[in-house]
Amino acid sequence: MSVYHRPRSLPDALAALAEPGARALVGGTDLLVGLRHGTVVPSVIVDLKALDDLPDPLRVTDDGIAVGPTLTLGELVADPAVQEWFPALVEAARTVGSVAIRNRASLVGNLCNASPAADTAPALLVHDVSVTITSPGGSRTVALAEFFHGPRRTACGPGELVTGLTIGRPAPGSGSAFQRLTRRRGVDLATVGVAAAVDRSGSVTLGLSAVAPTPLRVPVTATVDAALGAATPISDVRGGQVYRTAMLRVLARRAIDTATDRRHLQEVTP
């Protein structure tokens, strides 16, 4: 049986998370499902919602946004700055579950779950995003593209906690968009997910999900088809390898076209 712990300070939380098999709880939309079905049996459940010394859920500056571990997806998509600067992220976050789930699920938790089909990961990978990981010995920062180590595995080790994301504001004249294919609308996982960012010069960066063991960041340096060669989709209950490969190309071009059309939204106002 799991032990429930509700610390009030970050050092206390980190000490509890150092226990073998400990799991952090914020929104719990993945963890509680695992507990209910018996697929996850933590030794300690560390509830982070009562911590007094976590970073603010969302801080907006001229350079971008800083996201704390408790920011929910519902709060994310409602913020005017996020809507203006990161349309792909808003589109991706709105595909996660239902309204009720988005009002509990955290953006940081969605990334830390490290699902290969994570919806928000592609939309973040096309931007300049760094992840702050805190341990009893201090904090370190890694690029989001280096954060994912495999299915359900990240750069965050025992006794460590992701305490924030820093998302750089896109340069003027940039645009982004997100496309997702599923078997049905609602809580189903993505069959293919693609985000695209296009800068003022026309350079394209893609973020991909459900087509590799981890979400991928893929700069387009030659052709789109060549860039998509980094994907290694498999066949499973959500789609075959050939189908996924074909739809990846379709969604990538749709996302690029929409992101290109949105570039004027980021232009400097005279």
C-alpha cells in the first residue's frame, strides 16, 4: 500500500521523492488512473499542491513565459499572452482529455509523464524551452529536446523534481500550429501529432509525437519529407506503421501551412 505524504516545503518534498518508488502528485490525471488499475504502485505519493515555496504557476515577461509545476492546462489556454505567442501550444493543450481533465492536469506533469504520444510535447519542442530540475544539491537546466530519455523516462532522477519551464517568446514574424490525428475525439491518445513553427525567414521546425520512442524536435534543413525521416513509427492498436507514416506527411504539411499563415500575428505593431 502506498504512503501518502503532503509536504509544505520543497526540501521536504525532495527528501520524500528520494525514496525508492516515490511518485509526485499534482493533478493526478495519469497517476490516479494507474493506481486505480494497479499498473502503478508507488511506495510514497508526494502531494505537491500544499508546497509554499514553489514558483508561481505562470509568470509572463517580455522575453516569454515561466511555468511552474502547478499550472493547469486550463489556466494555460486561458492566458492572453499564451494565446498570442504560442497558438500551437494552445491547440495541443485543448486536445488533452476533457475540460474537467484540463482543469486538473498540469503542463509540467504532462511532460514528466513522458508518453511518446504526449500532446503538449510537440508544441513545446518547436519553441525555445528549457526545463529546470531541482534536487537537494541545487538546480540544473536542460533543453526540452534532451529531457525525454524514453517511454516514461526523463532526465529527472530520484529525489529530483521539475520546478519550472522557461518558454522563450517567438521572434516577430513567427507562427505556429498543431495538428493531431486520433481514432476518436475525447480522451484517446494521438495516432500522430505534429506541431510546426515557421519564423520570419521561412525556416521550419517540427515537433512530432506518437511516431518514435520519445517526442521529437526536427528542424527542416532540406525538405519536409527528409526531415520526417527521423520518425520511426510502429504499428499498434491506434494505427499501422504505413498509415502513420503517410498521415505524418499530411499533418506536417497542414501544420506548416497554418503556421505560415499565422506569421503576421507576431509582427511588430507600428
